[in-house]
Amino acid sequence: MTGTPLRVGLIGYGLAGSVFHAPLIAATEGLVLDTVVTANPERASQARAEFPDVTVAATPEDLLDRADALDLVVVASPNKTHVPLATAALKAGLPVVVDKPVAGTAAEARELAALARERGLLLSVFQNRRWDNDFLTLRDLLAKGELGDVWRFESRFERWRPELKGGWRESGDPAEIGGLLYDLGSHVVDQALVLFGPVTQVYAEAVVRRAGAQTDDDTFLALTHANGVRSHLYASATTAQLGPRFRVLGSTAGYVKHGLDPQEAALREGDRPGGADASGWGTEPEELWGRLGAGESPLTGGGRPVPTLPGDYPAYYAAVAAALRGEGPNPVTAEEAATALDVLEAARRSARDGVAVSL
């Protein structure tokens, strides 16, 4: 890629900002991490240590006062700030990437999308798990027709965290947009929509299991897609024995895949895409490959192993850079995120009232 690198301002340097966004921005050709916004002295020191050339600003207002010096703003702050900060950045004339969920409601997401269209600016939503290794592999299998007609899609994002960690993600205040339905649920719903299209009916259970918990930590969604596929989606922090990440059943074969994509763990450990030891980025050992077959149990070696394609989180920001230069489409639009929020809002109503909700 030729030309002057696009300068990126990153708002927030907690988990999302420091583990996901900053490393991926820095690894993307054509992007440079210019400014990090954090009022936390320890996080400010961490940002300077990891990116010696970065400018640290204390407030989003300080960042937006320098809008003319930037080409993109990334909003990686707590969920409740996504809409106001994205709105302010768009009104300052800057393209925006917002971490998921882009908003608390589909209506807010569509209002943001309308503002971006009105200003002629990119508004993209960070849905990194479209580039998980298992998801890329499943998309490839479906494209090749390896499962026949898909009947049921099971997706699990389960953890065993019996003790509360605290913080806004576990807050019961609706304004915080916490809980697993909007956290991990944003991922599993987005993946289901990408794979199988629009949803006509939603049933959900959102349960508070742990002592002292204020918001859902064990959540299940059953989606009926317009094409007849049924998606069963699980997001849990209270799963003592983890199920398969994917179990996909079709008319000619099924695919079962255990284990999580390794990229998040690698980023948390300080590994970086594009680094000296990154030749195997996003790959996993053969013993973790999923299995494809019919009438056999993968637990006893049934079916054939399917090599897992490498995960590729860097592809998201590479696509953002291309879109900003007019060389490709927005990788994840706010309209797509709004459609996922339609499902999440229906799930919240379903869980509250104990009924299936039609869309």
C-alpha cells in the first residue's frame, strides 16, 4: 500500500483498547496509532511503553479538538459511551470504528448509520469474531456444500468463571448495557446472521446464576431463520464442562469443533500479528481440528478431521484501511449491527416475558 499512513485515534485503553484494537491497528499496513485516550495514569504509561510514538490524551474532547490531525477514530470505551462518542466523532468529520455492541438499541444504531451517511463518513463495527479460525472454516465448508442443507446450527461461547470479576460488564444498571446477552451474545448472533441470514422468531433464556450477580451470566437463544435453519446459541460464564464451540447438522453431514480461536489468548499474552514469531498467527494444532461426518461420534474418532483455517483478526483493520482509501467495502456496517440488535432486543423481551418473539 502506498501513500501517507492514516492516523488513528483510539478512545479507551482497557481490555478492548489495549488487547485488541491497539495491536491490530499497529500491525496494519497503512494505519498508524497516533493518539490514545485514557485518564488512567497506569494505562497511559502502558500505552507509552507499548507505543513510544503515541500521544496520550486525557479526554475524548482533547482528541476531537485535533480532528484535523486524524483520519479515523476508534471507540473502545465502555458500552454506554459508544453512541455519544461515535456521534461526536462523526460530527467532527471523522470516520469511526465502534466496538460491539455499537449501541444499546437497534434504533440508536440506525440513527448513527444515518448520521454517517449524511456526513459521507465510514462507520464500521468491530466484529472480530467473523475472522475466528473456526468460523472461517465453517464458512468454507458451507460454501463447498459439505454439509448439504443445514438444519441446525449450535454455537457456544462458554466459560467457567464462578466468581464475579466486578466492573461495568457485570452491572445491573441497564444504562451500562452489561451482561452476556449483549457481550458474547453480540458475537454469536452476528455469526448466525452472517451464516444463515434473517431471523423470523426469537426465543431466549437469560439467567442470573452466580451469587451477587446483577445481570445475566447464563444465556441461551433459539433463532428461527427465514430459510428454515434453527440456530441454538449459548453464552455463559457458569459452564463447568464446556461444550463444542460449533455443532452444525446438515442433510448429508455434520461438523463438530471444540476449542476457542487462539488469537485472543495470543494478544493477551503480548503476541502480535506481524511480529517475529507470528508466522503461525491464528493457527491451531491438528488435535483441535473439527471433524466432519455422518452417523459417527467425533469423540471416538468418527468422521474426518478438517484442517482449521488460520484465524485472521488483522483482516478487519486491513479492510477498514482499504475502505477509507476507497479500495473496498466497509467490512462490518452499522446496518448489519442494527439487525443483530433487533435480535438481541427480541431476546431480551423473550427472556423477560417467557415467550417467543416474532420479528
